[in-house]
Amino acid sequence: MQILLVGAGLSGAVMARELAVAGHRVTVLEARDHVAGNCHTERCPETGVLVHVYGPHIFHTDDAEVWDYVQRFARFMPYRHQVRATHAGRVYGLPVTLHTINQFFGRAFRPDEARAFIAETQADRSITDPQSFEEQALAMVGPALYEAFFKGYTEKQWGRSPTELPAAILKRLPLRFSYDDNYFFHRFQGIPEAGYTAMVAAMLDHPGIDLHLGTPFAPEHAARADHLFWSGPLDGYFGHRLGRLGYRTLDFERFTATGDWQGCAVMNYPDADCAFTRITEHKHFAPWERHAESVLYREYPRACGADDIPYYPVRLLHEKALLAEYERLAAAEQGVTFLGRLGTYRYLDMDVTIRAALDAARGFRAARR
């Protein structure tokens, strides 16, 4: 079949590879001048640092098949993600661990003591079925830790009160009564030695794939295709005819420094009076390299405009209702499959993105046998 695939991010690259291997001819259109979407990495010509251009991406998964799959296209180096937070002039470790609790409250609890302390003196036990982010935080860690590390950061990140956000956002973050400060808890973790862009380029390196960079989709592109795979914004496919789905975007303030500027890859700034949410120091995402200079980003979240790069789907009540309308339109389309973070309007980690693309490719092939 003649396949047209819009978008050369992770979803598009995996789908293109799998269909090309199955014997289909795949044309990939990418509006940007590079592959890998928001996972794009590139060398800073001034410092030699491998920069995560659209913000940091750490690969972590429990899916052994996905882990084996990505290693076919890149050499993954071990990476242990640790996050720190500057609050009220002091530095703490995140996620909230036994060390954070002891440091914040000036105690020396053992794990069972800390668990009892949080449960009996901090957590709001009257909240039995948390619905909002704030209720989840109060039920999990109590008001003191919530105010210090979550409230201001969340308001800046989402531009809304935590009372308006779903509890599920916080449920993704762990609370540990141990000194394990590994931010993720998955079995497999790492970062590609040569960066994500090189990995995605390797996926797309197949004689059955015809890649066109700097080429936005136009309806005439689909004229000779037997099937279209769309990994761009779901509402964008329909020309935003029902309205725009809500996203948050990021502005980056880039600066360089000599030596090691902050001593870690990510420093959160949860206090509400600080305009940015975090500072990322990119050479720490490649601890196997050594650089005399450093590249850093301050991140400023805001509402996503029509010409901005979408990062995080908002998915509140209005957006969910609008999404249901777009999903009805999508279901009625013939010869089109919507996939990926933008195409399904979901916040997806990289491993889940790849898993979904693999499953979609297998389903497509199976339906045509």
C-alpha cells in the first residue's frame, strides 16, 4: 500500500518503520526541519553539550519489548534521574522521600516513624476520595508539604488553581518512605548516547520510507495515498472547525555558564513568587560526557497560542467535551488513523507512545491480511 504519515516524532517514526518493514511504501511529512518532534536533541556548537531542545526527556519503562525495540536503534546509557527543589532559600530532594520529610520537618524519622507522622499529623484523613489535585495532595502529604513543593509549581505549570485540576496528575508522582531519590521507579531507564534525534533518524532509515522535512501537510498530499496516519494535532486535522483543544506550552530562557552551574540536571522552583518552574542543566543528562561549559534553560509555562508548540494537553471539563466531539469526527473518517500524543490528545510518556504505535501497526497489518 501507499502510506502517507504526517509527523516524524516517535509515533510517526515507529509506525513508518513497522509498515515499511512489512512491505508498504511510506511517505513521511514533517513540518519542522528535524525529526524526533519534541524529543529533538542537538549539539550546542559553542559548548559541545547535547541539548534537549524542547526540554528534557528521560526514557523509562517496565515494558521489556519497548526497551528492546529502542535499543535496536540507539545505544542507551544508564541514567538515574534525580530532581532537586529550591524552596524558601533551601534545597530539597524530590520526589518527596524520607530524606525530604526529615529535612523539611527537622527530624530523624525511621521509615515507619515517618509514615505514621505523615498519616497521623499531616495527611487529611477526611478526604477519602480525592477528586482534585489539591485534595489528592492534602490526603497524601498534608498542607505543609503541599504548600512548599506542589501548590505554586502546579499553578505556574497549568495556569490554574490545583482545585480545578484532576487528582490523577499528582497520582503519577511517588511518595517514598525511604532514601531512594530515583525520580522514576521503572526497571529500564536511560538516555540514548547520541541523542533522541539520532535514534529516530535510525528508525526512519529504511528504503521503504521517503522522508520530507520542512513540509507541512496539505490535502493534496493525501490524494494518492491508500491510508493516512496522522500524528499531528487532532483538532488541526479538522481545521479547528469546532474550536481549539487546550494546551500548555513552554518558553525557554537559554543561558550558558562555565563549569557546573547547579550541580544537577533539574532544579525545581515551586515558590509562587518565582516566575519560572525549573532550570535544566543539559550536560547532566549525559553524565558519561565531560564539558567545561554548560547550557541551561529556565522554563516558563503559559497557555498555548495558535502558532506555539503544544506540550501538555489540558484535558479539563471543557477540553474533554470538545475532545469527544473531535473523536466522533475522527471515528467517521475513512482511511485515516490518528495516533500519538497530539493525534489522540493525551499526555503520553515515550514508552507508552512507542507501545501504542507498535500495537497500532500490528493491528493495521493484521486487518489487511
